[in-house]
Amino acid sequence: MPDAIKAALTSSLELVNSQSTSECPDDIQYMPPGKHRINASRSGKPVSLDIVVDAATAETLNQFLQDHLTKANEGSEDRPFFDFNHEDREAAAWPTEFYWAGDDLKTGGVRAKVEWSGAGQAAVKDKTFRRFSPTFIPDDEGRVIGSATNMGGLVNRAAFKSIQPLFAKQDLNLPTVINPSSFMKPIQAKLYALKLIDSVNASDESVAQAIEARFIELQSQVDTLEAEKIEAVKSRASAHVEAAVKEGRIAPNDDTKNFWQDSLIRDETAALKALEALPINPVLAKITDSDDPKSGVLDKMQLQQKKLAEVRAANPQADFQTVFAKAQTEAPDLFR
């Protein structure tokens, strides 16, 4: 998981003049649009990163904010806020929404709707602070993938002079970094408890490989169970058909047996109920595969089979119980 960056992109704030009174703006430019080269710190070492700011950035940040606002309302998380100088103390403002305002460097980019605290209003009106610096988490491709509870702060030094000012900070000692362990440690601990990784300090690559290997293993197990389930259904269907033949409920010819075999595989419960409802014919129970297929009993069974096949062909989406009932209704003499 990439480190979180504080105070990288910066912008300044201008007061809104309304009837000769100065008011704090309802929204501010959180990040300017476009691609930016920033100097930051990762794991205590200075690095340079290319950061991409577009509509997806606004969507990601707003999703992060709304999720944490929900948790804050539930009492399980602190409410996201902006502070002063990234000191993580007093709140200057409370963000309520992030949105994309287009590609204009001054009025566009990712903007944040805010509710100012008393201290924040005073700082802006008294011009104690003139700029803003966001906190964000980039991935290896420079895409913003999240933030922190303290989502930024009012500052006075801009890291990028060309960016439309809002409030921004350039720390002479380089920006501070949030430790990513808070994101990965719970996942690593859970995987270690499940014996999927060898150490709670496993690398991101090792964690990804462990998850992929486990997924492949589980998918193989599911495929095996599905195959066993299908074979079990076929086996039960064959057993029911052979039992019905021995009891004299159906004729022993292949067409009849195949019909009931297929019906039992499709809908075992309904087909078995219909099969067991067929009367036992003592004469049919004595017939073997070598007996004369033209006998009266066999002829009737074959006609039943033919009728059922016709109804199924005319109603391909119907279940077996519906097919059997419709065949009985259309040819009641055959099913007495």
C-alpha cells in the first residue's frame, strides 16, 4: 500500500465579497486539475512523484469522505476535518462533499464543500492563513486512492507557485507521511491467522500471491463438488428408473428409460413424484428387454412416452410436473 502524502499540491483562498462584507467561501479548490510533479517523503526518504488529478480523483475522495462520515455518525470513526499547518489539532473546517469542477486551473479541479469552524473563519477573514494543503494517498501510478481522517490543512507556504492558490503548504523539511501499516496490518494479521502467509510482515506481493493461490484452490474445490453433485444426480436417476422398470411402472425399452432419466436429472423431485404415481402393472413387471415390444402393455407405455415428448416439445420451458399434468389432461385414457 503506497504511503500517504501530506502537503504536496497546494492552492490559495480568496474571500467572497457580499454587500461590502467578507465571507468565507462555501467551497475551496482541494486539488488543481492535471498532472503535477511533486516532491514528497516516503518511508523517511525524499521522493518525486507524478500525481494525476481528474474526475476520478474527485469521485475517489468523495467516496472516502462519505464512507467516513457514515462511520462517524455511527460512532465508529472520527469525522474527517481540515486543520492548521497539518498539526492534527484544532479543526479549521469540516468537508461535506468533494466534486469535480472541470479543467480550469483556477476554478476547476477537485473542489471541497466545507463547513468552517469558528477558528477557521477567523483565520481566513483575518488572513492568518491564505493557502490550503491536502492530504492524499497515491498509488504507484500517481492516482489518488484515498486520504486520512485529517484530510488537509490551512497553511501559508505554497509548494507549487503556478497552482491557483487556495490554501497550501510547502514544508521546508519536506511533507510528512502517514504510515501505511494501518491499512495493511489488519489484512496481514488475518491472513496469517488463516495460515495463508508465513509472516504478519509479508510484502504486498506475497499477500497478493497468497490470495490468488487460495482463490484458485477454492475454485478447484467448487468445480470438483459441482462435478460430484452432477454425477450423484445421474446415479440417483438411473437407480429410480431401474426400480420403476422392476416394479412394472414403466417399459424397459431405451426410449422410455432415457425419457425418465432425463426428466429426473432436470427436476428430480417432480419427476420422481410422477414416476411413483404410475400404476404398477404385474404383466409389465415380468417383461424383459427381449420380450415382444408390440405387446399391448408396451404399446401403451410407448404411447405415454410419445405423448409426454410431444407436450415437452411444445412447452420447452415447463417443468416436468407441468408437462405430465398437461399430458394427462390431453390424453386421460393413456394415463389411467
